[in-house]
Amino acid sequence: MAVSATVAVAGAGLAGLSAAWELSRAGATVVVLDAVRRPGGVVVTERPGGPGGPGGKDGFVVEGGPDGFLAAEPDIQELARDAGIGGRVVDQLTSGSSLWTGRRLEPLAEGQAAALLGIQGVSRSAIDCGFRSFATGMADLVEALIARVGPAIRPAQGVTGVAPATRGWRLSLTGGSTLEAEAVILALPAWIAARLVAAAGVPAARRLDEVIYYPTTAVSLAYRGDQLATSLAGTGFVSAAEWSGVVRACSYSWLKYPGRAPAGHALLRAFVAPVDGDPGAISHTELAAILGLAGSPLWTRVFHWPRGLPRYKPGHAEHVAAVRERLARLPPLAIAGAGFDGAGVSACVRSGRAAARGILDRLGR
Ligand SMILES: Cc1cc2nc3c(=O)[nH]c(=O)nc-3n(C[C@H](O)[C@H](O)[C@H](O)COP(=O)(O)OP(=O)(O)OC[C@H]3O[C@@H](n4cnc5c(N)ncnc54)[C@H](O)[C@@H]3O)c2cc1C
């Protein structure tokens, strides 16, 4: 189906990029607008490269946001194949995780770690199938999509308003410019989409900002292999609720996926509660006690997510469905992403592609 319409996608996270890819494949003229300079949303992979690179980080792959996806979830893997990087999907190398009780690490049954971390909507059978990632990090997929969607992506152009126009919608952008499009996909965090959709003519959408985004801080820490007192096994540990420390969970990133650290090195990733002081130093102190680490880390890298993973209140799905029903009466305008259809990366891909297909149907070409 060739579509001549211009579709504006607000948000260049995984949901928005997946939508843009689906639209451009169908021949639509797509413009992707993001408020910030770096596309990818919460997907951030750093690969400090090249001999003599800064801070001795050469050869590490550092994830700031998601580091993988459930192997049982097809959507992200289908998209990877469609985008030509199916061969870059890598399996998790280890399985099993532990519980830090405050005194010792005890083995956890499969699936228990997800429950302790409060991850919503993941079945036990899906967890049993394990996790996957991409050869040089989650940004592999973002980069493949950017390469295919191309210059249609306009960084540092946030959408501040959406109003009806003669043919479709008029978007107000940061800096005062406007853009007209026959159709719009808002692949934005729920609290931002809530305001825009309400102003566009669906007042009930204001309640979408009831989705709570929890703050989290992800701290990557690098060590030489000989700094580990014992050889670690499994994917990492989760801390018991009673533990009074700040490290809520820790991934053994270099054991979990291939190529995350150079030979003879270890890479940990801790998720920590909000702290006063340097999260890198505080995480190291706790991890040194829990895992028996000697000396100081080679380096630490901290990613703050003031609004990280979304969690839905009861009735969320019904409310999103009601908003979509109202949207169907307006010129083509869709919502997509973690704020609405599931927080996992695969759910975001599915949501973005579904929104694009819905828009293509509405445009009817
Ligand atoms: C620390 C962390 C770890 C995670 N780990 C995992 C994991 O291991 N596995 C997993 O499956 N999921 C994980 N998740 C969840 C998953 O990564 C996200 O839910 C998903 O990537 C969100 O994609 P999105 O496109 O919906 O939103 P986002 O990635 O948030 O993208 C939204 C985009 O909208 C842009 N934007 C905001 N306002 C405007 C505006 N006004 N105009 C234009 N653009 C705007 C933003 O700049 C951003 O680029 C993790 C999340 C976090 C934070």
C-alpha cells in the first residue's frame, strides 16, 4: 500500500521509531520529532571504543536503560529481522539469580526475581524461556531503525501542542514553529501525551497521567577479574525488601550477555534507590561487601531516570481503550508506547507498529 500522506510521529523512543519504520515502509512521508538531541528514548548504549579511549572503558558495552528482552517476546525480534539485524540477536549466557538477604546470597527460583522487582505483566513461562539482547547492546536496534528512517528524524524539536487543522493536525513545536500533518502518532510518556490529547479534543485523556513512572538510578561499575574474591554465577541478585542498603538489584552484565567487557574484566550494573551523594561510590561500597570485591572500581557510570519504568493502576487498560475510542472520532491521531500498552521493549515495538498500521488504515490508501 503506497501512502502519500505526511504522518508526524512525536517521540523517537522504541515505540516512535517502530511506528516510523512501519509508516515509511508503507510509503508514507514521515517526520519524527523528539524533544531531545539523542534518539532512542530510554534506550542508551555506550560503547567507549578505540585504543586509548577515555577512562579505560575500551571494550565495554554499557547499558543505561534496558539491557535485554524476553526471548519469548516475538515483536522486537521480528522488527530486528525486518530491519536487517536479526543476526545480531544474542542469547543470555547464564541463568539463575540470587536473593541478597542482608547476610548472604541465596538462590532464587526462576521468575521470583521478576516478581521481587515488581515487573508487571510477565508470565512465569515467558521468563522460563530466558532473555536476549543485541550483540553490541540495545542501541543496535535503535541505530538500525535510524539508518532506515533517516533524515525524517528531527532532534530537539519537541511537540508542545496538537490542534485540528483543515486537513489533519497542526503541531506546535519548541522554538515556536509549526508543522501540519494528515495524521499524528504520539509515542510519548503518558504524562505528556495526556496533556496533548486532552487539548486535541479528548478531555478524558487527562487521566492518562495517573500512570506512575518510578525513579531509578542505574550504575555500571567495571573491575578487573582479579578483584572478585569468588567466581560469580548466574545473572545477578535482587535485594530482599528488608535490606536497608540502596542497591535494590545487581546484574552481572559481563556474564549475562557476550561481549559486555574485555577479557579478564567484570562489569556489574546496580539499580539503586535515590541516594544523597555519589551513587557510583555508594554502590561500590555495598557491592564490595556483598560480592567480596577488592580495591576500587576501574570506573563507574551513573544514569539517573527521574521517571523510569511506568506502572499502571487498576483500570488502566479500560481507560486507554476508552481514550482510543474517542480518538477514532477525530482525524487520525494515535497514542503508543510504554505509558499505554506495556513497559517492556517488545511491547513498545508492538504498540508503535500497531499504531502505525491503525493510522495507515485510517488514511485508507
Ligand atoms: C533503567 C531502565 C531499564 C529498563 N530495562 C528494561 C529491560 O531490560 N527490558 C525491557 O523490556 N524493558 C526495560 N525497560 C523499559 C523500556 O526500556 C521502556 O519502557 C521503553 O524503551 C520505552 O519506550 P517508549 O518509546 O515508549 O518511550 P521512551 O523511550 O521514553 O521514548 C519517548 C521519547 O519521547 C520524547 N519526548 C518526550 N517529550 C516529548 C515531546 N513533547 N515532543 C517530542 N518528543 C518528546 C523523549 O525524548 C523520548 O525520546 C527499562 C526502562 C528503564 C528506564
